[in-house]
Amino acid sequence: MYAVIRTGGKQYRVAPGDVVKIESVVSESEDKTIEFSDVLAVSGEAGIVAKPANATVTAEVVGDGRGEKILVFHLKRKKQYKKLQGHRQNFTEVRIKAIVADGVTYNAAS
């Protein structure tokens, strides 16, 4: 059982119990749960993928962090121009707790 969700401009294939690093999000609630309502596809059985009428994915925040450093290097040959810039992307690590699709709930096996 898995679902495809969209958050932060990217798509993720998630299943109950998975730990996923997504684009940085702010959790407003105190219990650190996030609900993703933009569910693109759900697979309840092997080999069957469908677009649900209404589906949500519930996750709990495990932690926040920053990714590996990416170096961006620009060079113009014969012009004596070099530029080096670094970047580290912020992320939020979440654990998928449940997937609810058209009234059917799939929970993580704890």
C-alpha cells in the first residue's frame, strides 16, 4: 500500500511507516503532525493505482535539518572569471503514520 503525494513542488511515493525528507514545512500544531491533502494516486493492491476522490496522508515530524552542501561553480574561459557559491537546502523529516483513501485507512505496522 502506497500513495503519491505532492508537497514543496516535488512528488513523493510514501507508504505507512516510511521516513521521508521533504521540503521544509512549519507545523502549526503542538503534537507535530502534518496532513497532506494533495494526494495524486493511491495503490491499495499490488498492480492497481487509482486517483482517489478524497484522500489524506497523515505524518508526524521527526526533525528538521539541512542537506549536504552543493557547490555551484561558474567559469568563463579566457576571461579570468571564476565564481564559487555553496548552498544547503533546509528539510523536514517526517514519518508517515496513516493513509486514508475513500474511507479506507492504512496504518503503519508498529
